[in-house]
Amino acid sequence: MRHRWNNSLFGKTALAAAALAGFLMFTGVPRLRAENFDCQRRVARADHRLHEAIEHHGYRSQQAERRRHELREARERCWNTGHRWWNEHEHRWHTERDWDDRDHDQH
């Protein structure tokens, strides 16, 4: 006599659990990608605005200070949501909270 998995309680439970796991796994991926893209976009935009402020108003201008603050906030937001942040200059993610608020200092 053959045992049918789909007719047993164990089989139905295992099938339902597998279906739920698959659903949760695949529905989480687009959200994670969207969050990554959002963080990357925010940091890149803030970084660009800082460079523009320095170029147009000077390194120590109020505009540059405001843009530095916005860049710091964008990095913090990424860190708080995903425990990583985008480095626009290196074009890579960092998994340590190792950014330097003075990384745009004049050399």
C-alpha cells in the first residue's frame, strides 16, 4: 500500500509551509531591492548636491554645510533601515558604519 503525501495531514502542512515560504521569499526581494535603490539614490543625490554647493558657494559656505548635513542624514537613513550605506565615490555598499563626515574635506 502506497502512502500519499498529499492526502496526509503532514503532507498538506508541509506543502502549505513550503508555499508560504516561497511566497514570503519572493515578495521580500522586490522590497529589498527598492530599499537599496532608494538608499543609493538618496546618498548619490545628497553627495552631488554637496559637490555643487561647494563649487558654487565655497567649501565653508552655509549651503555646503547644509548639504553635508543632508548627506549625513541620507547615510544614517540607509544605515538605520538596512545596516549598510552607499559610498558614491567608491560605487559600493559598506556594511560597517564607517563613513567619515569629513570625507569631502579639502586636501
